[in-house]
Amino acid sequence: MERPTNLIVVRHGETTVGSRRIAGGGSNPPLGAMGHAQALELASSFEGQIDATLASTLDRAGQMIAPLARTRGLVVATTPLLNERKFGSFERLTEEDQVDAARDALRDWWRSGQRTRRRTSVVPGMPNDADFQQQIRALLDHVATNYPGQTVVAGSHYDLISTFVGMVDSAEMYHVENGGRVGVRVPRRGAPTLIELEGIAKV
């Protein structure tokens, strides 16, 4: 009987800017002291077989997975398909500054006209939901094609995991803690099946 292909996606630990509630997005802050401790905790507590480890091309995701990979004698491969959604003009803003920026961005987006609104995001430079979901579908195809019958643990980011869980579980929004993870069974065809959810809750 053919082994299933499983993908477990883990959010990185706390970064050097995370405690200040700054949006990382496509920027590249490394893990802070707390984040490195969370990475070591993942490595020591993770149970079960792992055949391969992946991470986004952003440092914080690879740093989260690296200790786990070392304990299993694996090398962390990187792929931009695990990268966080870029936050455009919100990049590196605090939550308070995002509120002010969102008010201006929404006003400009609404005034842009219906045709423009259909193909753009409210936030300038931020991929819309359809494009980001297509990235996640491409990730699933990548895993199914390149790691058939294997269990893959991958380091990624808040919005990718939140969007991913929403696609599988048909809900709007999820909060993902540092170190939170989602596990899915990846079929050769069709939708993935949820098999694990930890540190993730509906908003």
C-alpha cells in the first residue's frame, strides 16, 4: 500500500521585531532569542517520522526548522512557495500605523474604479487573496510531485498558514501562534485533508 504524502507547515518563532508587533511580510528580520528557543523546543518535542525539511527563502523560517533538521540528519531545502505574503506599503509598520495606513489605502482603492479594484489589493504592493492562494496550490503540487509518500516539515509564516488553513477548513481567518502548525495529507489530485492543527485558532 502506497504511503500518504504529508505536509506539516510550522510558523517561525518570534523575530527581533515580532515583540513590537511589526509586520514582517517580505522583509527579512531574523529570529530573536525567544524565537531561537522556540526552534529548539520544536526540535526536542517533535514526534514521528520526517523524511524531508523545507523552508521559505526568508531567514526566520529556515532558522526555525534548522535545529529539527539537524536532529534528523536532514538538510533544509528552500522554496519561495513558502514565502510570506508581501505587505506592500504596510511592510515594517506597527499595528497602530497600519490602522492609519489602511484608512488611506481603502479610500484610494475605492476611488480607483471597479475595473481596477477587481485586479488589485486594497494595500498597494500586496498580492490579492486569489494570487496568494494560487501560490499555496503550487506549494501543494510541488510537495506531491517531489516528495511522494514522504512526510515533509516546512517552515513558513503567519499569513501563509492562516490562508492555507482557511482554504482547507473553509473559514475566513485564523490566528497562528509562533510555532503553530498545520498538517495535511496531500493527494495526487483533489483537495488536501486536515490531519493536525496546533497553536492555531479561528478568529
